[in-house]
Amino acid sequence: MSIKTRLIVLNFLEFFIWGSWLISAGTYMATTLEFTGIQIGSIFATMGIVSLFMPAIVGVIADKWINAERLFAFNLLIMSGLFFWLTRITDFNTFYTAMFLISLVYMPTLALNNSISFHVLEKNDMDTVKHFPAIRVWGTIGFILAAWCVDFLGLKTSSSQFYITISAAILLAFYTLTLPQQKPVKAQIKSWSQRFGLDALVLFKQKNVTIFLIFSVLIGTMLQITNIWGVPFLDDFKPKYPESFAVRHSVFLMTLSQIAEVFFILTIPFFLKRFGIKKVVMMSALAWMLRFAFFGIGSPEGFGLLFLILSMIVYGMAFDFFFVSGSLYIDKVA
């Protein structure tokens, strides 16, 4: 198996894990566990909270003491155990605790996945800019296929969806240990502020960057709204449209958003060259508005279904044109 193929498997499974619960767990919590909206929102907020500090902490550990691929595998095995515990929890307080711990060990693996991929590519004299996007897109495909598995197996209101997560996590943990080692770079001297990324705070001195980062927080909020409430919103049509495909397979319908991501990410070089980063980001803002507008006037049948599908399509532009173009902008000014 070629190095590129092995990294494709890594990225595919990493995001397959996320897709197996991210957009369907909200329905399970709302329908089966009967959690309130505030409770569900607070559970999903754990991902954002731990993302503020855990990737940096895990990065320090990988830099100083433990091979990145071993730390990656360790986190996944711990996570699989926590998800097994989650299948047996029905009360909010314990469920919240379990999800907080899951976020602590899973969210850093997203950064470790990139670090391992870049290391392996560079070790094999392969240009990361040229080769990584084609590898990373398989992560989105993995996310989509996992969500389809949950949907067509009828698991979106069941804790059984987490067994898919557990199986994929264990498989990826052991698979990762077969990849080339990424040992700690002990000779590299960094201050603690550099290790935790605090030196990046100097960017706030630039007005344009500050405005951009504020909008990033707001758009990140909108992203979480669609991740958490997209499927429950579609499920609310069930009393009026009980036999509608869009209601029975709401998770499948939501994954059209990720399919649109795959398409729009390929158009970014053209749009950036033609219009520039500022206009592309403005297109993203418009697309986010249309995302929710089409959702609001859509319904599971007739022209309403067309609006729901359009909402999924413009999501690809909303997500890619902001987060991908935005990362290029920050990289340029940093």
C-alpha cells in the first residue's frame, strides 16, 4: 500500500468516527433521552470548550515525550471506552461528564491527524500543499458514509450508533501504530508561550484580523447550530409528513451539505484568483444567510424539498469559502 493510500485510510477513519455521531447524536438526546434544548446545546459546547486548550496541551506532549502516532492511538482507545460507557447513560449530568471527557481525548486527534499526515508526506519528500488536499477530502467522504450508515440502519434515535464509533476508533487506533513513527523533537527549543500558541495573540493588534476573528466566532456558532439542530429540525416535520423520505432519512439529507463541501473546495482556487479573499469571504457570509433562509422556508415535499436541498448545497460554499479561504488569509498575515 502506497504512503498516500495509507494516509487516505487514516483520514477516512478519523472523520468516519466523527460522522457516526456528530449530526445524529442530537436526535438521540432529544427523542430518546428527552434532554432539553439547553442541555443538548451544553453537551455539544464541550467540543468548543476543550478545543481552546487541549490541542495545545497534547501538542506539547507529542513534542516532548510521546510519539504522535502512539498518543493518537491512546486517545482513540480511551475514547472508545468512554463511548461504550455513554451507551449505558440516560441522565443528563453523567452524559455531560462522559461527553466532556470524550471531547478531551477526541478533539486533539484532529490536529494530530494533520500533524501525522504532514510528517509522513514530508518524510517521503511529498509536497503537503499538493498532496494533502486530495488526501483530506477522503475524510469528508468518511464522514458522509458514517452518517449514511447510521441513517439507513435506523440508528439515529438509538445509542447503538455509538457502537459504530467504537468499532471505527479501535480499528484506527491499531492501524495508526503501523504508520511511520513521529518521534518527539527534543532538540527544538520553544518557549512555553510558543508551545501553547500564545505568541499568535499578537495578531489581534491588526484591526482587520480582529474583525475577521470575531466573525469567525459568530460563524462557528452558526456551524454548530446546523450540526446540532439540523436533523432534529427535519424530524419535527414527522407529524405532518410521516412518510416523507426527507423525514425518514433526515441524516442522509443533511449529508448533502458535506457532499457540497467536496465540490466547492475544488472551486476555491478559481474564486480566490478571480475575486480575492475578501470577496470570497463575503460570498461565504451571503451563503450562510441563504443556508438558514432556505431551511426556514423549506419543507419535506414539493417545492419545499427543493429549498431544503438548496440549503444543503449553499452550505458547501458557506463552509469552504470561509474556513478554507480564512485559513489562507490568516496564514498570509501571520
